[in-house]
Amino acid sequence: MTAGLHRLRLGAVSYLNTKPLVFGLAQRAPQLEIVFDVPSRLADNLYSGQLDVALIPSIEYARHRDCVLVSDACIGCRGPVLSVKLFSRKPMRRIQSLALDAGSRTSAVLARILLWERYRLRPSLSWLGIDCEPEAAAADAVLLIGDRAIRPPQADFVDCWDLGDQWCRWSKLPFVFAMWIARPGIDIAGLDEILSLTRDTGVANLAEIARTEAAGVGLSPGQTLDYLRDNLYFYFSGREREGMEHFFQLAANLETLETELESAIR
């Protein structure tokens, strides 16, 4: 199956939520050079040419439509996602400042969309470093993604949104956080089949993945299995595309609004 696939540099997300998408991938396609990193850096490395294909934030596909969607494997949700959360020291409707997880891009836009659509809020923004503890952020609210969002921070937060749950309830659509994307002009013949088969194999072996990964994220095997099985959706279908395009339109509207407001202030 992999005989016709030439060597590609492939970037995968280093979080627990990606493990089913790369389960056995190195053995199935030894031609691939696989590197792991946070979503935002994978996107940067893809555009700079350091990677040929990467699992990148979905919002980056909206910003770079010349890139190529490689596979129907994705990281999405159809309800609570557990690993993308907004923690607030105030009731959500009173947030004035927001610290964004530096590993995030899609979730950063999603948080801002939901705050605007729900409460017409445009908080001032700052970045929380990937290695910084959320308690160190001075902002009213902190967005966390990945493994560290699963465990509540030890701070005086009084409110919490699971952004997957908030989006799905509000929009009545699924949400797609990340997708396999290739740079323009890259020969990806055969890669779609490999990534789909790897996803299918990973989904069929969630219990094994949970046993292997649980200790590393500070969860029990049962909790890890629940998360992988019940909170994540790994198939990019028609409903996922509909949710993604709706998200892209809202993101464009928000960007237009912010540009207009900034021009009015100047």
C-alpha cells in the first residue's frame, strides 16, 4: 500500500487527542518523517516549507485555501470536547481581558466568536506561553487547549466553558479543530488512504491507546478512554464541513468587525 508513497515530512499534534490518528503510522508508512509539535507551530512550519503535510488548526485552512485538504481524518467534536476550555475569574458576560493558549489558533478564534455572539464582548487579548501555568495569567479569563485543559487549573476561576459544548449547542453543528493539510504542489498520492486507514485502526484500538497514554496526561485509563471515545470525533463528513464553513464565515465577520472598529477609533 505504501510502495508508491515517496518520503514526506509530516507534522502531527503532540496532544493526546491525536494519538488515534497516528496509531501505527510509522510502521505503516516508514517513508514518512514524522515530527510532533503544538498546532500553531505545525502551521508555521508547514508554510515555511519545513513540513510537507501537517495536522494544523482548521482556521489556517481558511487563511490558506491554496493548501490541499489531504484526508477525511480530523480532530473534531459533536458535543463537549473536554480539552478546549475557557476558564474565567468572572462571570463570562463580564470578561474584559483574555489570555490565549499560545499553542492554539482555531480555539482562540472560536473563543472570541462565542464571546461576541453570546455577549457582544471584545476582550483585550494576550498570549499565555505553552510552558506557562494558567494561574500566572493576569487576564480575567484564560483559554487552554490540549492535555492541560483536561485538568482544571488550581486558581480562583469561577466559570468554565467547554468550547466544543458551547459551539455545538449554539450552532447546532459539529466543530472541526484540526485537519491534515498539504502545501501546494506536494505529491500526496496514496497518503489519503494511509491516513484514513491509520485513523480507522486507531479508533478500533482506543482502549490500548488509553492504557498507554493515561499516565502521561495524569488520567486513569478509564478516563482517557472516555475522552477519546466520547468527546472526540475523527471523521470529516458533510456535517463537519458544514460546521467548518459556518465557523469560517463567523471568523471572517469578526475580523471585518474588528477592522471597522479599529478604523473608527483611529
